[in-house]
Amino acid sequence: MLLLTFETEGWIRIRNKGGYVARFFVDYHVPNTETASGSHLRLPIRLFEQTMSSGNYPIDQARVIGPPRNAVSTRIRVERFIFYPFFGWYWKEIFREEIRPQDRVCYDIWGTTIHPAWSSVNC
């Protein structure tokens, strides 16, 4: 199992039980460290979107990614690598979901390239 993590409280685990190569991305927003000039309050000026990738992995493997502790929002995007006649090989989404950055969530993906399925499972 591959583990990608920063200082984090939450993490996402995706186990591939499907008949395809899978990958997933964790998109998150982090505030910059600037403060408003003349202010005594430390307020973020804007948020920057970052993305972490699991890399490609085959059936019967899992990957875990932990977003940074200072992330303020998190989105998971899970994809499978498929072939369609006349269109060729490409990545197609299985699901996407918004979670809180401090959540610890686990998902299983399964099925075929044409009929994928997924579910949230107990970690």
C-alpha cells in the first residue's frame, strides 16, 4: 500500500477491486500566509487549490492520501482507465465526492470498465 501524507488528521483510502487500472485525486484548498496590511488579525487573502495524485494502480491494491492539516476543503475524484472502440484509451470518472479535510474515509471500487461501482466502507 502506498501512503502519501503531510501533517494531517484525515485521510482517504481507495481499494481497487475492479477489473481496470484506477487512480484518484484529492483536490484541496489551502489559505496563503499573507495578512491584510495594517491589520492585527491574521486573515487569509485567498485560497490556493492543490491536487495530490495516487498514481495508477491495478486490481487488488489500495492507496491512501492524507490532505495537509491546513486544508479547508477537500474533493475526491476517482477514475478508471478504459478502452472504447473508435475512441481509444482514456480516463473516465467513477465518482467524485466532497469531504471534510479532517475526515478519515474509505471506499471500495469494483466492476468492469463499462459498469464500475463504488461504495463507502468502514475503515
